[in-house]
Amino acid sequence: MGYRLSLLEKSPVDGQEGAAAALQRTLALAQSAERWGFHRFWLSEHHNNPQLAISSPEITIAWILAQTRRIRVGSGGVMLQHYSPFKVAENFNQLASLAPGRVDLGVGKAPGGLPLSTRELQQGIPGADFPARLQQLTNWLLSPAAANEPDSPIVTPVPPEPAERFLLGASVATARLAAESGWQFVFAAQLNGSEEEISSAIGTYHRLSHGRKALLAVPVVVADSKEQAEDLLGPRQQFRLTDAEGHHVSVGSLEQAEAWIRQSGGGPHDIEERPSLVLTGTTAQVHRQLATLQARYGIDEFVIDTPISNATARLASLTALASGYDVLSGATL
């Protein structure tokens, strides 16, 4: 049985080249993904990180939509805790009006950076918990005008076809929130590779979402051999920090964990190493692993993350992955 492939792009900066060159590569990759028959091309949001070139996925989405023809383009995702739900709805209604039927709105709970950048992003933003913000955003997207009140605000423009809505996360709680809010769910296995938690979250979503299927975001490295793919990947760790109030955040190294604690003012934090799920091997080996995950979790679409910073190696890995993918039927060859 076939499955769809989509891409998650962070626009990594290779060496000393600068963000402009990284973004040009991102555009070229989007155009290649369209030729390969990939379904979606998503752009991540990261702040205060000179190694990644996208802090505003909305701007980058518009640029890529203008230079592609068919592939869906979206955010993977907007970090909603930083922004007005009204403004996010306006942004994605604008994009969906520019390219009807091709825009995805992916929303994430993570901050997309360390506490100091979060502090700057949230200046003047009134506090609200994430489920409340998501509900506000849902209401604005589904009902552009407030409830028949005089002089009520209206989200404009109103697109002929709204953006598809996705909630990204790596927990059962986020899966439940997606189902209850009417959003599609994407389990981010690059943040949590626990088979038990993936199964539990996806199973919860399928049970509560009345027939909708989750997507699975998974890191992939393809090379001429599994050994070469492992060498390209290098050491990979994920950690979850939990503060005294029970708030969680995922980071990719102990150095990031220490920086997070320092920037958030210290205090007690638990640091837990999380399992990492990365598919490595030849084209055939990786597609067999994807087929196994499809059968195990009952999903039809993978969002591919490529955890390689070297530009040449990243492109070679994705080209090799695409060579085993039937661009017409969305099936493995």
C-alpha cells in the first residue's frame, strides 16, 4: 500500500555561507520536491538561531508559493504561544487567498527558541494557555466575523478555500487536543521517538477524530549503505526539560538544556533523555522502514525531516529517498 511523502525544511546554514544562500537552497528543494511528487513542503520556525534561516515561515511560504505550481506549502509550524490568534488567522487567510488549495497551517506548542528570544517575542502579548489560543484561532478561521455583534472585527480576506489545519506535537495530550479541536494531528517523532508514546498518541487521535488519520514526522538519512547513513547522522540526542510547575520543553543537546535553565532564571528542572527515532539506510531499506511504520501505526503520510547540516549530503539523501518513490501514485517502487 502506498504512502504520501512530505518534507519539513529548517533551512540550515552550511558553514559560513549566510542565510540568503540557505534560503535559495530551500527554494530549490521545494521545486525539486514538487518534481518528485511530494505532497507538502513545510517550513519550521526557529528564533535566535544563526544555524537556521527561517524565523518567519509565513513570509517564506509566500515566496515559495510564488515559485512553485502544485505542491502544498505550509508551516511546520507557527509557534502560537507568541502571537495573536487573530493575526495568525489573517496571515493564513491571506496566503490561502493568494494560492487557493495549496496552503497548510501547522501550529506547534513549542517556543521555537530559548527563553530570552521567547521573552522578546511575547512583549505586549496577553497571557493565555495554549488550548485557549488554539480555540481562538479555530474560531477565527471557521467564523471570520465575531458573533453578530455590532462593530465586531472580521478576519479578512476570506479565501475561496481555507488553509488545511494541523497541530504538531509529541504527546497523547496534544493528540487529544487536536481531535477535540477538529485539527489534523502530526506526531513529531524527531522530538520523541518512543514507540509506546507514538502508538498511544496516534491511537488516541484515531479513536477520537472520527476517521481522520494522523501524520508522522520522522527524521530520515539515506546513503549508499546503512553505515554511511549513520556516519552522516552522527551522534543524536533528545532531552525533555520539566520545571517545578510541570511545564515541558524538548531540546537537542545538554548544552541547549543548560542554556534553557540559565535563561529561564534557574530553579529546579528535571532533564530526561528521550529516545530518538531516525530512519537510516539505503533507499530500499528506508522505504521498508517507512512501510513498517505505516502498517504499525495505520498512517498514510510521512513528513520527512533530514537531520544533516551539510548541504550536499542533505540533497543527496533526499534525492535518494525520492528515487524509491512513485511520483504518480504516492507508492514505493
